Amino acid sequence: MSRESRGHGREPVVMDEVDRQLVLATQNGLPLVSRPYATLGEQLGIAATDVMARLARMLETGVVRRIGAVPNHYAIGYAANGMSVWDVADERVDELGPAVGGLEFVTHCYRRPRALPAWPYNLFAMVHGRDRQEVEAKVAAIRELLGEACRGHEILYSSRILKKTGLRLAG
């Protein structure tokens, strides 16, 4: 039995039953053991190298967008979490976005369309700190990097933790 999935702007991808079982086994996260791919392989009756190859193929085809850790920032001492939003000159955002995203304290950075006149911001950069003062200092460093291309910004602080989930398949 095979199932089809579509990556963004890509041809349909065929997932076999083992792929489906692998997604089901990982949709709540990788096992918290020293060799998670071996553990998954044992559960699915395949080699750890096959688990890695299948996940790599799903990444390449867009079925899976990324594999990574999703920390609970509050649990590790970062109580202030601010999405900094920036009004950056459109002709410079493709140049400056990667520079902002490359800062060691920016966890993710992306471009979004403006919603004028109420929402002039087109560049978003997430910053975490132990308190708001630390976040504001990091945002000041972003402001300095952007220079005259920045026409305005705000910091939107998190008010609660949202459950972060990825791909979900019905069992």
C-alpha cells in the first residue's frame, strides 16, 4: 500500500507503509535515548541506517520539513520571549534577513507580507532572554545591524506557551 503526499510546489511523493509507521513513531518526537534511530529501527523491524535514509528522503522531498529539538524556553530559564517585528525597506529585506537570522541569539527569522496600513512589518525575528531587559538589549543589536533600512519595529512578548507540533497522521 502506498500513500501520496505533496511537498511545497513539488510532485506527489509516495510513502510506503514503513514510511507511514516511521512518521507515526516520531510525530511526538524522537525517543530520548542515546541511539534513537536504532530504537526506531527495532520498533519498525528495519536497520537504523534505513531509518536515517528514509528520514533523509522525507526531508529532501519536503514530506518532513526539519528534524530538530524544540526546547521549552521557560524550563531552561528564558522567561522573556519576544518576537521582534521590523519594517525593513523591501529592497533590502532579502539581504538583511539572513544577517539577522545569523545572529547567535535569534532562534528563527523570516519574511512575511505587510498588511497595510495597520501592519507595516515584513521581517520577524524571535529572541529569548532571561528577562525583558535582556530581550530589549538583543533587539537593540538587531536595530543597529539594520541601520537606516529599519523604519520601525516592535517587540511582541509571549503571554503563554503554545504546544508546538509537527506532522500528524491518524493511527
